[in-house]
Amino acid sequence: MKKLIKLFIIPILMVVMSFSFALNAKAVINSEYDIQYKLEKLTTLKNFDFFSIINKNELIGYRLENFNMSSTYYVNNVISVMDSLRNILNQIEIVKNSADYSDTEKNMQLNKLYQDANTALNDLDIKTMNFIIEARNYMPSMTYQKYAKKFREYYNSLEISGSIVEVK
């Protein structure tokens, strides 16, 4: 009886778990409109005032310099992703207007470009986590905890990649 239960329950659990993993890795970019929308969100992130969520008096001297350098580097990463997405939009237009490709080849090229856009956004998630973790090195621990929580909430509220950034 136990073997019979194991034969049925384990495969069912594995299928259910695989669907839950697939939901977490949902694709975000499926069209040009999606890319434009993400560009707007990235513009919002690029213009974010990093000092708005911390007390400026808690960062002085080298801590302030490190925070400024780190946030500037992070903004440059955001700008780089924005440039990549704009480049992908240009490539999409070229593929759509090309007479050299069949419809099937165009769809394959477009899907690859959408996948490249998703990859760029997922890479930004990793850079965001690294940015938050790096702040631990130069912020007092109470300031860091508040900052990490607030920035993570802000970033996740933008829904840039469809994934949730968590830092322990």
C-alpha cells in the first residue's frame, strides 16, 4: 500500500512543484508595448532619490562617499539596461520591416529579442540585490535594515522583471 501511494503521490507533487517554479519565472516581455512600459519603470528607478529613504545624517565621511559611488554605479547599470532595451526595440523594428525573413523566422527572431529583454531585466534584479547587499558594508546596521527594506519594497513595487527581489 505504501509503495502504491509513493508511486502516485511523488509524481503528482513533482508536477505541482514544477508549476509553482514556472510561475515564479514568469516571462514579462511579450511585446514592444511591454518593453516601452518597462522603460518607463526604469526611468522612474533611474530618477529615484536614494536619500529619500534614509536619514542623511547617518551617512557621513567615507560612508557617504561610498553610498554616493554605489548609487551612481547602480544608476549607471539601470541606464545600461535601458539602452539595451532601446536597442532591442530598434532590432524589433528592423526584423518586423525586413523582407528577408519569412513569418516563421520573424517570429523566432522576435521571440529571441523578447527573451533578451527578459534576460536584461533579470540581470538588473541581480544587480539590485548586489547593490542592496553592498550597502551593508558602509551603513550602520539599523540604517541598513531600514534602507534595505524600503528600497526592496520600492523596487518590487515597480514590477520591473516580474520577480521579487529579496535580500536576507
